[in-house]
Amino acid sequence: MKKYLVIVIAAVMIVSLFACKSVGQLQDSPENTPQTADSTPPAETGSTSAPGATDTPPGTTSTAQPDTGASPVPPPFTFTPENMPVIDGSTATIPLIEAVYSVLLGIPRSEAAQMVNTTGTDNAYDNLLWGDAEILLVYSPSPYTLERAKDNGIEMEMAPIGRDGLVFLINKINPVVSLTPEQLVSIYSGQTRNWKDAGGEDIEIKAFQRPYRSGSQTMMDALVMKGTPMAETEEEYVIGEMGGLIDAVALFDNAQSAIGYNVYYFVSRMEMNENVRMLEIGGIEPSVMSISDGSYPFVMDFYAVIRKDTPEDSPARVLFNWIQSTDGQNLVKHEGYAANW
């Protein structure tokens, strides 16, 4: 009897031992381990940017992975500081040139800005013609520049990459809101000399101009004057720098008299002055939209330009082709320029 009792007790102990072991394994399994309030989940993969990485435009790979949406992507060509072509251009294309350096070299925007060395529309074309620049992002050349290129047997390739408008600036204390193209021709040819004849007060008009061969003067001649000679004026009313013209209208002693012209992008994005405002032309306000769709009357393309003899496999031509591509055009739009389509 004692023998059977010992066997039964031993069997019960063995069953209990296995039951306890199974429960322990169940409690120790990962899927059954409860999460505590301070548990940290596994880090997610695929992070696309570093915190605060706002110094670099879309497409830059130095501090973040490229954006996969409509952001500009560099071409399948490795640009380096050593093979990067020399870029020159107009004052109003400085932000675009900065962005190109940033995207193609994969460097922060602040670093790219240090690489920009533009000389202005007129000088930039000279630098391309004589070999001191390899590609331009620039406004239209003057007839004089085109004639010089022809005389020296140099052909240029020009591809439109964006659009800008010629805008007219007055001091904010001038009550005039809108002028017609005909009124502007009359003012700048010297026929209209008083604001009362253009919807304003009885005050003499002081019309500031830009130098011959400047980008905005080329636009003025082609879009507004169209062959009508501009009135001769004192040297002090011909302003060499784009920012200087804005300052002249803003700070002129007899401010209500002043009028001048400049390109929309520069005025609206680079150096707007609170004492200056842009006129409507024929009742149409200049804006990115009205310039893009051509409803604003004074609109002209700007260009990527290379010499026609630039080799097909050169970095300059690679850049020239890329800036015309979807990715290049995304960069143009990203920088706030009006589209040319």
C-alpha cells in the first residue's frame, strides 16, 4: 500500500513540475511581455531629414535624403568643386545660382552662397564670349551684345528657363495706382512731364532710368518703348545698380515725383522697400501668376546660355540640359520665379 502511495505522490510532483515550467515559458515569451509606460519602441527607418535642416533646398543630399516628390534631383553626373562650371548671370538670378550650386554639389545653401560671383547681365555675356564664364543664368542680351558675338564669330545657345516682368515703381506717397503702356511711353519719351497728366497731382515727374545694356534697360526698350527714343536725362537719374534704383525712388528728396523700373523678382523677393510700391499696368497687378500666364503686359523670358561650341560631355552642357529638365524647372519654381509655360 505504501509502495502505491509513493508512486502516486511522485507522479503528482512530476506533473506539477512540468506545469510550472510551461507557465514560466509562456510568461517569458516576447509576445506576452507587457509594455511599460516608459518602454521605447524600436526606431523607425527611412527618416528623410535632419531636424532644422532648412538651409538646403530640396534635392540636397549633404544633410538629408533627397525628397521623393517634385523636388529637384541632380542629373546622373557627379559634380564636384573641381569640375563645376563657372556660372555667371544677372543680379536677379543670384538666388537661382545659389540653389544650383547647393543641389548639384550637395552642400548647404549658406555654403553655396559663398560660391556665387555674378557680374550682371551685360558683363556676364562678355565673360561667356571671352571664356571667363562657361554658362550663364541670365536675362536677355542687349542688341549690342548680340552684335559683338556676331562680329567675333561666336554663336550662343539660349534656352528659356523662367520668366520675369518689368515693373514700374513709385513712392508710396504718390496716389497713382495704374498707368497704361501708352502713358509710360509718353513719360519716358519726355512728352508727359507732370503727374497731373497721368492721373496724379500737379507735380513734375522725375523719371529714373537704367544704363544702356543693363538687363532691365533691354527689357524697357523691347517691351515698353519699342523703338521710341527715351528722353535724355541728367546723369544722376541713370542708376547703375538695381538696388540703387529702388533706393532712389524710396529716398528721393521730392519722392512723390519719382518713377523708375526694375524686374519683378528682384523687387518682390530680393530687395523690396516699404516706401516703394509697384504700379498696375492697364489695371493688371504684377505677380508670379500674371507674369506666368502673360496677362501682365511686360513679360520676358530669362535663359540658360552657353557657347554653341561647348562639348556635349562637358559639365557646362550637362548643367545646361539639366536646368531645362523637369527637375531643373522644379528648382526654378522652388526659388519663386515665374514659369515660362
